[in-house]
Amino acid sequence: MPRQTSGAFLLPRRSARLCELLVRRALIRDENLSWRSEKRSPRETLLGLVLLRERLIFEDELARALSEQFEIPYITSALS
């Protein structure tokens, strides 16, 4: 869980890289990672954004992986 110090939240250290989590969950393959560097624009550095734009992953899958990476609980809406 994030802890609060002097008005700011500190996130825990990332336990694994996002790409490693996505591969381990079988959401992407290693080939997608090398391909990603070719498709990335010079200003775009976030793996999740590239994968979403290229429709290689769904937003929900990305959100779950990020919650695991940062050790923050993933909460779904009761309306979905």
C-alpha cells in the first residue's frame, strides 16, 4: 500500500518490470516487446500506452498488471 508522508504519497518500489509481468501472465509475448521499440514514437516511452494503442492488450489487463507491479489493490466497479 502507498504510505503517506508530509502530504505526499510514496509508492512502493516496483517488484517487477511491467513487461515481465505481462509476459508471465501470457498477455503479451517477448516478440511484442522488441516490436514495440520499432513502433514507439520518440516522445512515447510508456510500454502500456504503446500496447494499448496497438491493441495488443486491453485496459483492464494493463490496470491489473500495474496494480500488481505497484502492489496496489485492483478494484473493479460494481457497475461493470
